[in-house]
Amino acid sequence: MYDLLTSSCWALESKYYGVAKGRIMMRLGKGLPALSALEAKPQKYSHADAEGYPSMWITQSGELAGLDIKPAGHGLNLATGIAQLLAGTAVGVSAAARPGSANTSGSKVAVIPVQGTIQKRGGYCSLGTKDLVAYLNAAIRDPEVSAIVLDIDSPGGQVDGTEEFAMAIRNSSKPVVAYGDGLVASAAYWIASQCAYIFLNSASTGYAGSLGVLCMSINQEAFLEKNGYKVEILRSTRAVDKARMNPVEPLSDAVRAVVQADLDQIGETFIAAVESGRAGKLTTKEDVFTGKVYRGADAKKFGLVDAIGSLQDAVNKAAELAQSGEWAGNSASSFTSNFNTAWKANSLTS
């Protein structure tokens, strides 16, 4: 079942889930299996190309319909985009015949979705930062891609993995532009701050900010006792500090101090990344590091974003940075360089 869920578009896209649910309930009502034999057969990951590398949306400057699809309410149609991309990368199909292929090498812009809760390993409805780093590296490795756009709509999420993705963006050898489609908050803003330019979709309904770190501790001791439960944790003799932050024991001052120190340290790392990524752009009129979320107009006024615009604007800006030489680029990390060298060498010998 896990293979089925992680390889089926209907399980990952809400609109397909709605359609699939109706069909499944109808089949069950008739006494049939929930899925047909074909549907129950796990398929290859929909976001992997013929070589096993992550696929992505591809568009071109001045032409948002790079995959011959139009925006439909909320950004591009991810499922349609991936389906058309995979159709064009099938074995035996030439590059010139692929949907959305550019006429000249290096004229494509890769659009990578960063949507939903930020998690290191992702979930059924969103990609993890590990996946996103792979997407980014695939775009950097592709000689036909000149620039990258991150299509972001996220409230933030897990700290672990966020710094790695942000550093990968900062070290990108190709310009990366962020497009905020509604919300760019917390960990999502950490990621966006490392891009060369940030667009937000609306001055009135777009939001950016929530710069800071938090964690939550819920003490359920009184609730459990009221319902007849008395929980006692037994630890091995030397493991006196094991799992001291838990929902059934009071949070001691010592543990609280340790957690606060961790939060402060991570918070300072977050701040340093934003100040570096947005160097010379943040205003001194507002302390944007209090955790406040700003409406688009204020986010622009205080330097959290560069402009209010559309996904098309972000694509055009990314292509402009790649073509004009305004963006000098960063040197790829030694790991990325070594990986790419090894990958090319392996490709030549295999």
C-alpha cells in the first residue's frame, strides 16, 4: 500500500483524490475491489525522469505555457505539467520534440514547487527538502536550464533540512528567483532569502515573514490523571537526561533553559542567513526578526521581498539575470562539483 500511495498521482494531488474517492466508494458499493488490477499496480514515481532524476516544470521567459499549459487558479497545474514533461522525456523522443523544449540550449527556466509544510523527508502532499535539493541540483546539472524559480506557498515547518536547502540555493551556479504565491513564512522565508530576487503575488493578500524559531511543549499530566491514568517514566541509571521534554512530566527550569538556548542559537543562524541573503535590502525602520508576518505591501517596504508580481514576472527575472550578466553567480560547493564530475564520468562509461 505504501508503494501504491507514493507512486499514484491521485494520492498526492487533492483534485485527483476527490475523483478517486468517488470511484473507490462506487466500486466498494458494488462489492468490487477498491482499485482495479491496473490501478493497484505501483508505478514509477511521477516526479522522476527516465534516468531516475527528479523532473520539474520547465518554462521559458515570455512564455508561461512552456509545457503548453496555462495557470489555473493556483499556480501551474503540477500534475499536467509533470505528465507532459514525462511524455516528452520518454525513450526515443528527441529533445527537439519534447513539449516545451527551447529552440536553443540554455534558454529554459526550471520552476520548482516549494509548497505546504517544510519537512526534511516530505509527506504525501508535499516534497521534502531532500527532494527539493535534488530538484535544484538536477536543474543546475541540466545544460538547457539557464535559471531557476522556486514557486513558494508555505507556512514554514521543520528546521532540520531547511538550512541545507538554503545553502544549496546560495551555492547555486545558476540564478535562483523566489515567487511567493500567497505565503512565504518562517522556514519558507529562510529558503527564499537565499534567492537572488523575491516576488510576492499580491500587495494585499500575499504575506511574508514569521522570522524566528519556536517549539511547543504540552503537559498532559493533569488530563491523564483526570481520566484515570498515572504515567511514570523509568530510565536506565545513567540516562538521567533522556527524553526530559515530554508530555507527561513537568518541564523543569533546567530543561527549559537548554531548549531556550537551542532556540536562540538556531534563531541566530536564521537571522544571519537572512541578513546575508538580503544584504543591503532590509530596512532599518522595522525589526523584521520579531516573528511578525507582513502583508505584501509592508513586506516590500521593509525589504523582505523585492517586488509584487506574478510567476511570469519571476520567470522573466530569472531569465534576465541569467542572460544579462547582472548576476555573477556563486561557485558550486565542492560536494556538488565532485558529484557532478562523478555522475558525468559514470554516464560516459555506463
